[in-house]
Amino acid sequence: MAQLSRREFCFATGALGAALLTGVSTSKAAQAQKGRRQALPIPPELRADGQGRIKLAARPGKQSFLPGVTTRTYGFNGPFLGPAIRVRKGEKVTVSVVNHLPQNVTAHWHGLIVPGNADGGPYMPLKPGETWTVDWNIIQPAATLWFHPHLYPTTAELVLKGLAGLIIIDDEEGDALPIPSRWGVDDIPLVIQDRRFTDDGQFFHRFNEVTVAAGYCGDRLLVNGVINPVVRPPKGWVRFRILDGSNGRNYRLATSDKRPLYVIASDGGFLSEPVKVDVLPIAAGERYEVMIDTRDGKPFDFQTLPVPQPIMHLPPFDQAHSFLSVVPGTSEGKGKLPERLVSLPTIPPNLPPISQKLVMQMNRQKQAQAVIGATGLPQMVAAGTTNPDVVAKVLKLITEGPALPLKEQLTANAINGVSFAFTEPGFKVARNKDLRWEISEGQDRMLHPVHIHGCQFRVTKYNNAEPPLYMRGWKDTMPISDGGKAEIFVRFPLPAMPDMPYMAHCHVLEHEDSGMMTEFSVS
């Protein structure tokens, strides 16, 4: 049974731990100016070679996240995380993935529109020593996508260890915009992930009652694989490509000095025009591109503000938590924020009838609510305080709660009343047909970011109203919560046969790995 680490003991016995880990944004910015912080790593770009080939290798590695401690990791083409694969609309490339891990893996291209047999879902396990080769025909516009394993029921563990990377699509429309485009200089990727470490510095993960209900709950934030880094862009407009690559945690992103974020792109590409926000919600699997004005040259922090889910209120996330400092340099940036971005296709005024409903369901919700409720956590969050005794009880559930037997894990969650199993036939979808789907969760109150393979869709209704402006572009992951629902307008341009189907699932990976996934074919 796992024991509380020294850090968790500090949380459990007083507010000191929260103060030490959370920090104050002004002091972090001051530290960053004095050069005491690690620089934000920038994933290298990986383009096709002269023969149009891209090569990925999944392999074990080691990395130091905490001072003086080495953590065992997995990565693509490196010890932790992977490169940013860079392709263009209209390009054809051949991607090969070799598995140097001691266990099976897959590589799923999240948001990339490819046929079912190239999608990298759970029907395509890659054994140790094997190589999988697949062709990509890039048919979609400029966007920030990503790739990660999709091996049932161990996706959560594989992503947690570090198997993830970005996919960047470029096109002529994007090239023509005056926005920042210098990779790692003023066009900066941010892969945000939470982690919890054991006493010996390894990643903690366990499928217990709390995890299959609430998802993974870490107490440290990594940005591109580093805790609390600093980035030093030019003084001017800066573009950030943000991926919530966490297993289950969602964020409410803001800046420490309240300067606004201008959303220019969502999961599947550019919006029609920038959307100004003070706080940007982002859920597991989602991507947003934002631009921030740093022409004043003043440093600031990226922060995440507290979210509604009680389990995600544990310190240091019970208050505004700074996780990245931005310290502008003296050189002048070249990009600017345009008034208009790209022309998006018009959504038809007369939509087809709803042809498919996907209802997310938690089969063990009562058990989880009873276990978590007994700690006093919901009452603590409602009171707006942080009680060390309550925190200690919840941490004990997370770190010492016994793992569920595999059979109970695999039936803990469901879609449309059925937990995922390879024996289920799924449903059929017509190819190249305009469709309207409904995504909901019935009486469930949990957050479920629902991801659908093989497409990019448009959100037409969100909780019976128009979606927020920043959600009105192309998306492939739609968060719903508090008994909510969404309607989407979608088309599937490529085939997926029943033996190599697409998936629809919750992107809280512990939900996906415990049955909240279904499959469908397209023909």
C-alpha cells in the first residue's frame, strides 16, 4: 500500500504545504527574472524526410522531475513525451512506429482525419519489437493536434508515463496570417499535465474507487515535462498552442495580472476571428491556441483557477496556481493579432434530425460518492476553505485505496448502458453525410470531455443554448458536465470498417479504461 510522501504529509498536517507548493505569482516572476528557473523545453519539430517518411520509436527512459530523484518514463523519440510532427494540408507521408517498450502499445492520431485502419485505436496493438507503418493523406486545415497510445485498458498508464506528442498541420491560409509563427520563439507549445509521485520519485497511478470515478488527480503540474518553468519570448504578441494532455484534470486558464487571452484556434483549427477571454476552460484532450499581448515587457504567470469538481480542489489547486512564467525579452516581436482569421463553412440552418445519441454513464457513482463524501470533501469545497484533516483523508483514499479487480474496473463506466468490450458490435454511420449527434450524461454530474475519432465537428448547441464563441470552430473533443448535453454537426469523410472501427469515448483516460467508450464503423 502506498504511503503519503513527505510532500503529501505536509499538505495533510497544515496549510504550509499549500503555501509552499502554490507560491505567489509575483515571487515566481521575480525568481524567473533572476534566472533561477528552468527554461521551458520546446519539443523538436519532426518533418518527413526526402522519401516522405516520418519515424517514431516508443521506448523507455529516465528523467528528473524532482530535485535529486530519477523517474522511470516512456517517450517517443526521447525519454519523455515526443516531438511535434509537422505536416501540410495536401501532403502525403508514411509514418512508422516501432515499439521498444516491454509492453504492447498503439499510436492514435488524435484529431487527424484518417481511415479507421490508420487511426491507431485499441484494435491495433503493437507488440514489443514490432513496427507499424501507415499512410497519412492530410486533408484538413491548419490545426494543433496530438498523438498518444489508445491501448485498452491501459491508455491511462501509458500516457501517464510520457507517451504523447503534438501534430502540427500547416496550410496556405494559416501561412498568410500575420500571427506569430517562429516555433519556440513566439509560437510556443504548452503541453499541460498533472502528476503525483511516490516516495521514491516514480509516477503514482492506481485504478481504485476514486480514480475510476474522478479520474487521475495529481499534485504537480508539468509543462512540456518540467515543473514550474519559465519562457522568454520577444516583446510583442505571443502565440501559445495549449494542449490539456492530462489524464483527467481540467483547467481554467488565466494570467496572474489579468491580461486577456485572445483565442484564435480550437481543436481542429482557426476560428473566424479572435475571441477575447479572461478565463479559458480547457478539458483533457482539448487544444486551444491563444495570443497574449506582451508589448509592455512586463513578466506574468500562466495560472489555473479552481474548478468545480471537488476532488480537483486538493492543494495546490484550491487557489489560483501559477505554473509557467512568461518573461518578455528586449527584442521586438514580429507577429500581430488580426481582426479576422479564416472563413469557416456555414452550418446549415436546417439541420438533420438527431441520428445518434451518446450518453456517458458511471456505474459506480453511488459507491464513489459515498466514499468521497465520507471525507467531508464536498462540504469543504462548498464552504470555500481548505481543511487539512479533510485533505489528509482524501489523499489517503487516492494513495492507499485498494485497486479495483479488473472485472470491476472494466464495467465501472459505460456509454448508452454498455461498457466497452471488443465483442460489442458498436453502431454504423453513413460516410460523407451531414449528421447531427447529441452527447449527454443523464443524471451524472462529472465532467466528461467526449472525443470522437475520424472527424472534426461543429458544436451547434451547448446545454440548450448557443456555444461560447471560443467553441464555434472545429472541434473533436466536447466537454459536458453537471448533467449537461451538447449537439454537434458532423460528417465522416473516410471509411472505418467493423474490424478497424473508430472510437467515441470520454477523454478522462481512467473513464475510457473503465468502459466509457464505444465503437462505430463508417461506410
